[in-house]
Amino acid sequence: MLQSTQSAIEVLAADFEIDMAFSQDASDARMSESFAVSWDQVHEDAWHQRDVEAVMSHGCVVYVVGPLMEAAEAPAVSLTALRLVERMLEAGATAAKGESAGVAHGVARWRQLARDAKSAEPSAAARACRLAFTKRPLTCDDYLSSVGFHLVGLPEVLVPSSSPLDELVLSAVIDSVADEMASDGIEKVVIRYGAELKAINQYEEEDFKYNPFGGVHLVAGVH
């Protein structure tokens, strides 16, 4: 699998590289737990029991690291990452997880997201990448938050955890606001919702989950 990954990188993702310090040509007992806490809980068919079993029976682990990127470059880099995942599944990989936000999908879901990203509309491709590599909702102080929106050049979206709505509905609110930010611009959306854009200090700057664009904090009652 290491050889297949390197070949795919050379063809699709020259700025990416294999992290040999963590990759291994053997199973890793930590993978089952790592995936268990990372499976996407929002999309109804994000993963299936066969995906869980594939992780349990894996024979090797390959870590791939992407390049540092500016906001304007983020959607294109994430699209490259998604294409790389698709290529590796075609080459025989049985499971994949995005480490930056800590999110995993089953093979069928990864392939669907890769197909969605092939749309002629850049906004559709960026949305597919956001759904592929970001996670929601996670608890952040008094809010439920997205994690990983910086991977598509956006701030996180935070909704008050005091809302009577359940987490799936709040996740839909997060996704809707993100769609609006992508199409209309962050400033317009902040004004539209009477929200506040401010820094998120939950993660250190060197952490994969740190978002340099901050977070859009919504007020109670927005849905």
C-alpha cells in the first residue's frame, strides 16, 4: 500500500507526502478505537458495519501529510486530498480517516463525496470537501461547533448548546450557515444572523484543529 500511495501522490498530489514516522506495514491495534470515535454521526449512511469490520481487519497503516496552505488555496488542497482518498480506495485501501478534524466515513460515502466533488460548480466541490474533512457538532464551551472548516477556508460555526433542538438539527444549521458563508461571504452572513466572528482558543496554533479564521458565534434562536 505504501508503493500505491507514493505512486498516487506523484500523479495527483505532488505537495503531499507519506509520513514514514507513523506509517507501518502492519496492523495497528489503536485503529479500531481511533475510527470508533471518528465516524461521522450526521450523514445517515456515512458508514456501515462492513466499514467497522474493515478497520478491525486492516493489515497496514499509511499516514499522508498535506502542505501548509493559505485560505485561498484551502479548497483546492482539500479537493486534492479527496481525490487522493478516492485513488487509494481504488488501489485497495479499505478505510480512510481525515486526521485534521478527526472524521471518518465508510468507503461508499468517501466515493460519493469524491463524485460530488467532480461537479463543474466550484461551490459544489468545496461543499463536498467540507463534508468530507470536517466534523460537527463538537462541544466548545457553551456552544456546539464545527471543527475543520479552515480546510476549506472558512471560520467555524458555533451554535448555543442551550438550544432545545437536537444535535442533528443543529448540525444542519451549522451546514446551512457554512453554505451561506461560501456563497455570500463571511461578513454578510455575520451581519445577517447578528452573529459575532471571534477567535477560538480551544486549540493551540500548531494543532491540526486550530482554525486561524476564528468562529462565527450564532445567537440563541437561530435555526
